[in-house]
Amino acid sequence: MKFCLLVAALTGITCCVAFETCPSTSCEDSCKNRCGQKFNSASLCQCNDHCERFQDCCKDYHLCRYASDETLESSPKPPSGSSDGRSCGGRCGEKYNKKNPCHCNTKCTKYKNCCDDYKSLCSHKPVTEPNDHSNDRRSCGGRCGEKYNKKNPCHCNTKCTKYKNCCDDYKSLCSHKPVTEANDHSNEIPSGTGISNEEIKIISEKLYSVDHNKAQEKDIILNKQHLTSNTRGENDHCPSPLYTYVNTEIFSKPTYSCFIELLDNYDRKTGTGEAMGPEHLDEQDKFLQEIMKTEVMQELYKFFHQKKKYGNQQEFVADLKKMWFGLYSRSKTEQDSSGFEHIFVGEVKNGKVSGFHSWIRFYFLEKEGLLDYYSHNYDGPWNTYPDVLGKQFHWDGYFKEVGSSFIGSSPEFDFAIYSLCFIAHPNKLCKISLGGHPLSIQTYIWTKTTYDNGKNYIATAYPTF
């Protein structure tokens, strides 16, 4: 028996969508009369926006999407600012409601059913959308730290890791410690530096505003594709590359070209010593010289000089070179690593990718066919560059579980932000602000060896969320 879902548009046009798998008024394995219904544990499959994420949609769920899109496409566009559900005024991030003629959450851009004023009213707001998950008990959205409730299918408190009943997105939404590389760095916290969180936020906004070499919106086109909460699953959900287009002219800028010259100076496998000849050391000096010509690095130096961290620019640059490029051993034998290599080039240790937080490095390896983009677990709220993306990928035989990085930032910006947090708030979450949006940078110090009478090398630094 064929059942038709009638969708009446505002124009009076009616379309018929067939749910052929269900012979009665409703079925546990069909979306017939269930489109948009909240999660129901008694049903064999689901029919709401979240089912695609949790991969439990009914086979005919696509007909719900078809019905929704047909209704909106056949409707005349209302004037913006109206108060009958056709404007995003007071509705930004609102949960999908099929009764509304247009929508105001991030998914509306995908399904092309945004209200006319969505971009002007909502596009500057963070893309976190906590309301999208607040009623779904299989997600930790809005539930972090919640007390145990046996009625919930999964949990979001610290004990869930012990009892192995956490929701799939617990780690990405609730864990205060980053998923990556925790065992590879010391947990010692040095004494305070006398630089407040507020001062960090102010100077980070300044660095963000003067990044004149960053990519413009038209310079990069991303194809982010699959959003995942299971970062450990080595599943390739993305048939296409992450980078659809990059304006390669930006790589001819001096700081970019000097940065790129450094990328082939390292062997990614720990345990293999790095052979640094005179030409490699010259490339390090050239890179530092070029970035110090930028306003980004001049503002950073001015900040630390005013805080009496460095007496002059020469002292500042000399310290940067040692903390970033000084070699140490992650394998207990060879001098096989440095902060720069780990963070910007990437390494392989114990069969897994570690470090690797450079969008430029990612782009070139993906272009060469040496890197396969699998999925992403975080997409930052920025509408221009720099942006932040948390990614899963396969690098020539090795998997990276969570690799977060800025996207579209200049080399000097990445270098400055990580240096700021490492010098000011080392070995902890450093809370910065970029374009009015909060973000944290996690840094770790390397304590097994030091330089200059006890100063620490950089072990790693990366954005976390």
C-alpha cells in the first residue's frame, strides 16, 4: 500500500511524497507520520535532524527532507523583518521546526531554507547550536556534568568513562583535557608569569586584527563534508578533499615562502635523528627575520617588552629560535624532535600521527595525494579567516584522531598565538579571543631537557574547544 504525505505550500501548490515501506498509519521502521519527531527509544529508527549524525535514520527519512524543501521552495519569499516566523529576529540558533516557513540555524544554509535576514542577523554568532542537542538524550549538548539518570541511553559525567557508557560526543563537548598527545608531555605547571587572562584576550584580539597576510574569504574554498562525534573511528566519511580551492598566490608572500622552505627539513618518524646543516639553520633565521617584519610579531614583542619579559628584540628573537627550533629527543635516543617540527610539520610516534597543526602543511600534502581527509569534529564560528577546524585524517599510512588547526591564518599569526600562550601561560589552557569569539590554546612544555639554564622547549601547542 502506498501512502502519500501531502505538503501544501503557501502558493497552494501540493506535492505528494510516497512512504512505500509502511502499510499502516505509522511504522517503527518508517518515517510515515513521524518526520521531525523527537528521539523515541521504542522506534527501530529515527526521523529527525539528529539521525544523520547518529546514523540511525529510517530508510525513507530522505522523504522528510524532500517534503520540507519542497514546501519552502514553492513558497513566495516573504519580506524580511516580518513577525510571522519569516525573520530571524530573536531566532538565531533556534531548533528546526517544520511549521516555520524559513529557518535560522546553521543547517538552513545546507538545505537552502534560511530566512532572508539569516546572514545579517545570525552569521556572526557562534556555530555551536547547543539547542540542537538539548532534547536528544544521546548527545552531551547542554548535559556536561549532569547527574546519572538510568533512563538516559548514555551519560555525560566524569564517571561515564569508567563505566564505558558515555555519549559519543562526550569527549568533544565535555572533556576539559584535549584528546591528543596527553602522555607525550609533562604535566608540571611552572610558576605564574604575572600576565592575566584579560591581558591575553586583549593582545590576542590585537594579533587577530593585524594579521594582514591572512587569506581572504575568496582565497580558500573548503569542502568540510562529514561532521563526526566518533573521532576514534578510522572511517573515511569524505569522498572529496577538504580543500576545493586555494589561491596559491598567497604562498608567494615572504612569510609563507620562508615557512614552506622549512617543511622538508624533518623526518616525521621519532627515533630518527634530525640532521640540521648550515642551510637549514639559515632557513630558520630567514623565517624569523621575515615574520619579525610583520605587525603581528611586532605587537607580540611590544607586549612582552612592556611586561618586562624581554629587554630588546634581539633577545626576544634568540629565545624564540631556541624554544621553537631547539632539538630534543622524544625517543630517548636521537635528537629527533622540536616544537616547530611537532606542531607545524607533524610526527609519527607509536604508529600514530602526533602534532600536525598547520593548514598549509595539510593543503600541500593533500594536493600531493599523501593525505586523506576523513571527517571533522569541530567547525569554528568565524565567517572569515582565520577559522578553526578539528579534523580526522590519514597521512600516508598513519591516522590522526583529532588534529585541530587554524585555517587561512598567516604563518606569523600561528607562530605568534602559540608563542604568546606558551610564554605567558605555559602548560595549561590559554584563553584567547579572536573577533569576539572565545577559544583556548593548549600548550605543553618539554621538561626532559632544557636550554639556557632551565628554560623549556615547546612540546606542543594547538587550538582546543
